[in-house]
Amino acid sequence: MTCGSMVADAQLFTQSMIRLHVEGVRLLDSFYKSFHTTYNEVARPQLQLVEEVHGSLSWEYSDYIGSATLTAIVFVNSIAMTSMNFVLERKEGLFERSYSAGASVFDFLVAYSIHASVILLAQVILLIIIIFGFLGIERAGNLFLYTLLIWLTSMTGSAIGLLLSSQVMDEISAQNSAQMIGGTAAFVSGNIWPIYGQPIVVRTIGMVLPVTQPTTAASAIGSKGLGLADEPVYVGFITALAWLLLAYTLSIALFRTE
């Protein structure tokens, strides 16, 4: 290639090439190709589209957000389900009858947690079958690890619902509080708006909320095929487990003070 009196050899030509690692979503595919065409017409650089860093160019937008949406759904639903159940059981006097029979707060919460874990596991499995089986959402990672993470996230939501029910006395307040807490956490988790596109204050708060890291981990497993040894995945598991233990500990302490 000749430019005036300068001659560029093949090595310089190769090194000057711009390689764009694209986000693998069909919705963005047309943008990348249009950008490639326009940029070459205006500046005539060497722009090369190489392998995808996330997903596949055959993916639809629904494939891209499927994992994050599933995580948010089970988290919000488990908060609402648990808080409503406990408020109703308290109004019907189930707590008092259990205590008079010799059961402790710890016994009661453990029994409910085992019951809720079975229901939530069935719910998660059903949702995964619907999303990946019937709706045709693409998945790249390990299905068992993916199911375990979503179930653990739902159990975290259930524990937060327990904590909420220790302070709320009627169904309307429980429902409104569950929607406020769960909806806010899901909104800033990166499910609706990218985490790093949020203001720094909102992003900082969102990163420590119980559903943000699990959402990132679910997307990493479902879309990128990452495993438990990868940082986004194990951080998601640790975050969900930490919030689960914290919420249960606070719930036991608050119920004992009643």
C-alpha cells in the first residue's frame, strides 16, 4: 500500500487493522455490519469483525436477557409468596399454636424453609422447562449449575420475605413492601438497564443488593457458558448464600423478640 512516498509493508498493514469483538446478539448484528460499511466508506481503515465475546450472532434479544429476567422473576415472586404466607399464618394464630405445642422459632422457620425450598425448586424447574423448552431461549452453560443458582436466588428471596413478614402485620402492607423491595432490587440489578450504564451511586448500591450478582452469574452461565471456577459465577453463588444466611439470622432474632 502506497501513501505519497511512504510504503506500508504487510506487517504494518496487519497491525493497523481494527478488530472488533462483537456482542453476539442478532439485534446488534445489523448495527455492527452497518457500522463496518459506513466506517470503511468514510475513513477506509481495516475493520474486521471477529469472534463473539458473548453468545452468538444467531441469538435474538430474548436469548440475551432470558437468564436475567428469570432470576428477577423468581426473586420477586419468592419474596411476595413468603411474606404473604407468614402474615396470613400469623393472623390465623398458627404461631401461637406452634409455640404452645413446644416448637421454637428456629423449629418453625426451618420447617417452613424446607417446605418452601421444595415448592420453589418445582417452580424453578417448571420455569426453566418453559423458557428453554417451549419458548426456545438459547442456553450455553451447564443446566444443573444454572438451576442451582436460580433456586438459591429464589431461596434468598424467601428468606428476605421472612424478614419482611416479621415487621409487617397485614396482607396489603406485605404485598406493597415485597413489590417495592423486590422490584427495586431487580431494576438496578442490570436486568432492565446495564449495570455499568447506571450512575455511580446507583451502581454502587446495586452491586451489594441480593439479586445483582446472581443475575450476572446466571447470564454468565446461560449466555457465555462459564462454570463455577469463573469469577462472575462463584461471586453470584457467594452473594446469594451470604444474603440467605443474613436474612435467616435476622428473621430468627426478630421473631424471638415478639
